Amino acid sequence: MRILKAFALALAAATMISCGNNSGRTIYVSTQTTDNDLVNLLEKERFKIIRGDSVSKTLESAKPGSAIILVANEYPEKPQILSEKDLGTIKEKGLRVFAEFAALRLRSGTGEGNSWTEEVGSGTGELELKEISVERVVVTEPIGNNLKPMDLLTINRAVYIKTEATDPMMVIARVAGFDTAVYGLEDTPYDPLVFKDGENLWIGTSKLTDFARLRFMPESKWKPFWESILSELTGNEVTFKEWPKMIAPAYSEKEKLPKTARREAIQKGIEWFYNGHFLIHQDWKESWIMKYIGDGTMPVGPELPEDAPNGDGSLGVLEGHCSAIYKDGRQAYRYWIRDDIQGEASMAFAIAGEVLNNQEYKAVAERLSDYSFKEFQDGPRSDPNSPTYGLLGWAYTHKWVYYGDDNARSILGSILAGKVLGTDKWKKNLDAAIEANLNTTGKNGFRGPRLHEQDIQANGLEYYQNRELINPHPHFESWLWACYLWQYANTGDNKYLETAEKGISLTMAAYPDGWSWTNGIQQERARMVLPLAWLYRVSPTEEHKAWIDRITADIAKNQVECGAIREELGDPSKGSFGAERSNADYGRNEAPLIFRNGDPVADMLYTSNFAVFALNEAACATGDPKIRKMADDLGEFLVRIQARSEGRKNVDGAWFRAFNYRDWDYWASNADAGWGAQSTLTGWIQSWIITTLALMEKGTSYWDITLGD
């Protein structure tokens, strides 16, 4: 008898599900908006959506056994509270419900601040809202066939309800790793994100249905998550044909590129400066930059308004985006003004103006270099009697700091801008800057990572010139050697050649085991190619060609079929910022985009941006077809991955720091405290990529433009 009764109940429940939800194609949605990513997707996939304007009305109107999605209409200010009556309706009608940004408590008071007073049995408690900082989403139970325990996703800096749950499906935690929480959850606190209450109720503690607008990553995992949840809700297998994206690469991996693709990438790359309003305008300089710049250690704030006016270059250019994406999908800006970026952006505007025949771009370029020398070669740097005469201050808040590699990129940028624009107005400034860096370089051709105004004033130049420093660390040293080689070719003064040759020779003798590295060994190789290429220009010996071959061959080992250069970590004892050693380390320091070698990620901030420029120079210098193919393949990859977005205009045309070439999206470890996976940079990233694509479009090199007949 009991068996028959159980069978009858099961049959009734199955009938309720089948009849109530129209064979799994009808879903009831509680929503007060017509624009929701999941709902729009379901309608596009030909689901029948029946809308209700409140939780209670939706539950009451739904047929027994129906699938229900309770959209959080007042996120992030006010969570959804499922009353005892709502829970009773769900149980009595056998409804299958997913409720986001929801709690299972009856509201009995008015919310104040970030908490809500709720009735819990006979007492009261606080419903606490928290905002994610560096934490990520960790899968804790298998979800469908594609998500396994310890898989990583992100909902950025979302707001969620802090609660407790038994056996949650997903949690929010600070964890290390690329796409897997490598150290588990044992040593890190976590809060539930998705869990089940009983058989038919799924609770999300944050808003999850607006996954595209809020820029959840990676799409390759959020898609199967929702397919699995909806399959459970509807009782039928759900597979989406497409997946909406707020931001996407310009082209797929295999798509045939139009002949105009590279030229269009250059155009879009320059337009991005205007899309994001990165050229500083007087109308908002004080109210935005001075508000957020602080002491320069964390000059981060919300993005500029869409109607903010664009500057003309005379007040400089901002850094770009911080990797932080807020709870509404908007992305933080870095309100800092650095000198290296001024010279780099000047170069990009000048060469783009040449390729695109746009005189306004060229005018912006001239103003940016004018600003660079006026703002950052001032004070003691403009006094011929000062030991720091000619040096370029690092940043608006740190003019007393001198990074050699930053000086080098600013110098190289303004050299190319001047040549393209046909002006020598900055010749004195550039000669002084190159000479000043040489004057603070030691006997062996090394300068070290960073010098300070007060130390140089106190020590005098002889102290630096007599140092026996040996620092085989291309990130900091190598592009100054490129400047010296360029100046030797420009002037014939042997002191520049001798200094560069010493540093390069000692660095190549130390390769690979003796090299120091910053965020990875791959970026050090990328930085080294440029001075090797230019050394071969002025001294084309077999040894110098062998050095080029050795470094480019090791880069080629990590260049994959699509042209991307995979990141690689070196000897941990030689690295400044390697993989995190614990969950607690995640997000606290500078960091690479990968956790271990083999992770399928390319880095546009430290490696690919400089590699594509240097490989083009090396290909033009040597005529080596292998190097030419490396450069062209990498250039094509960069054209493909340039961001396109209608909904987030200030990233349309940008290159983000990270790209996962396996999944073809912008996902990687976001552990870097300042320059994470989704960061952009007007100088290092954008300007060198635009410049190189423009040089390729012209079929030439930097060297040939600036030193050729």
C-alpha cells in the first residue's frame, strides 16, 4: 500500500511539472524591468516568459510545478525577503524557484545602512550586506557536467547577503589560483553564494541574472551554470545556442580577417582615448583628478561621466582603467598622470595620424609631448647645474622618482612623434634626457630599477657612474640600452654604444639562470629583444644575431597557434612577484596573470605589447622570416582580441591586460593589487600596440622612420 501511495505521489508531481510548465518552455518571472540578461536570453531562446510584478503575485499566479525566477529588482540597495507565506506557496504548489539576492526571513523592521532587521523565530537578527573586494566565486559541489569543485568564477565587486547554509553549491572567498582554487578553502573564510533550501528552492545571495551587464567571468563557466540551474527548474535539459556578452573580442580565433582589420584596429584604438575621455580636460581636472589622485599610491575612482568633454592633449592623458569592476558593471579609473604615458601616447597619436591621415591626432601628439617636457622635466631637472638635469620625473605626485625603463619609453615615444610630425622642437629635451640616464648608469651598463632625487643630489653623478652594479633584469634595464644605441646611431658618440654593449653582453651571459624577473620570465625576454635588434643594426655580428635567435626561439616555444604568447614564470628565487603562496596572498601585491606555467594566458601589459613592437624591429633589422612570422602572428592575434562593446563605451577599442586564448575571453588570475586582468593602460598597452600595428601597416620599423634617409 505504501509503495502504491508513493508511486501515485511521484506520478502526480511529475504530471504537475510537465503540465504546469508547458513541457519546460514556460517560466514565470518576478521582475519590474523589461531589461534583464537572463530573461532576454530565455525569450531569445523561445521560452515563454510570464511576468509578475512581485514575488507573492508571481508565486500565486504560477501553475503547480512551474519554474520560477525571482529577479532582484532593487539590487543592490534592498534584498528580496521570502515570507513564510511565500515559502508555503512554493511547497504547496511544488514550484521550482530560483531567488536571487534573497533571504529566507520575514521582514519586521526598516533597513538602515547595510543591514536589515529581520524576524527570526521569536527573536531578531541583522541581515548583513557585504561588498566583494578581491574575493572570487568557488564551486563547492558539482553543478551539471561542466562545473566541478574548486572551479573559479567571479561576480566582481558585487553586493551579497552574508548568511549561512549547509552544503552550498558556490561560495565567495579569497582564494589563489588561475581557474581553480589551488589551496582549497580550509584556511580562508567563505560565505555562501548559491545554495538549495529543500528540494525545489535555489537561493542566490547576490544578483546573478544580469551576468552580461555586470560583466561576470568567465563566460565559459557561467553559461553551464545557468544551463544546469534552468534544467533543474524546468525538468528539461537546457542548452543555450548563444551567450550574451557586454564586451567581446573583435574577432573569433578562426574567423578570416578582412583586409582592413589592422587599419580598423588602429582607428578603434585611438578612438578609445576619446570613448573613455582619457585626454584630460580643464572642466573636470580639479573635480576628478585632484579628488582621487591622493598621494599617488592608489589613485582610483569611478569612471568619468559619459558626457565628460575630451581634452586636446595639452593637459596630458590619464593612465586608464583599474581592474576593479563595481557592482553595477562600471569599471574604476586610475586618476594618475605619469610621464612615460605622455610620451607613449604622443607616439601613438602621431603614427596613427600618419596612417589614417588625421591632422587632429597629430596635433594631440604634439601637445602631449609638449606637456611631458613642461611638466616632468621641470625644477631641478631643467637646471643645467643640477645632477638630475634632463631626467624625467616619474609621475605628477612622484617627480622625485626616476625609473630608467619609464624614462626610456617616454623618450622613445617623443622621438617617434617628433620624426612623424617633422619637428625637432624637443631635440634638446631628448638629448638631455638620454644623457641624464647615461650619467646615472654604472660602469657595467646597469642603472638599477629606481633612483631618487634626494639621493642623486646628495651622492653626485660620479657615485653612480663608478658603481660596479650588475643587474641582469631586462624589465628595468634593457630599453635604456635601446635609447643609447639609437643615440649612438644618431650622433656617432661611442660612449652610448660602449655602455649598451657592456650591459647587453653581461645580461646575455647570465641568461637564463641569472636573470631576475618581475611578474614572469616571458616579459623579460620580450623586453630584451629590442636592444638586441638595435645592437644588430649598429653591429651586425654573428654573435649578436645568435643572441637574437636565442631569445626569440625561447619566446617562440610559448607562441601558440593563434599567435598569442603564453606567459611563463621563471625560477621563484629570482622573481619579484611570483605565484601566490597562500590564499591570504591573493590580491595583496603585484602578481602574474597565471598561477603555474601552462595556464593559457597572454599578457598585454608586460609581454605581448612590448614583444610585438620588438619582434617587428628585429624582423626588419635581420630580415629573418621566422621572426617576421612571429611578429605578424602576434600582431594578428592582437587585432582579434581588441575589445568591442556597445554597452560599455569606455572600453570599446581597448586592449585589456589579460586574454585567455583557450576560452577566447578576458579571464585570468586577478591577483595583481594594482594592474589586474581587466586593467587598461593608455601608455604601456594601448600606445605600443597601436604604434606597432601602424608600423606594420606602413611596412616599416621605428628604426627606419627615425634614423632612415
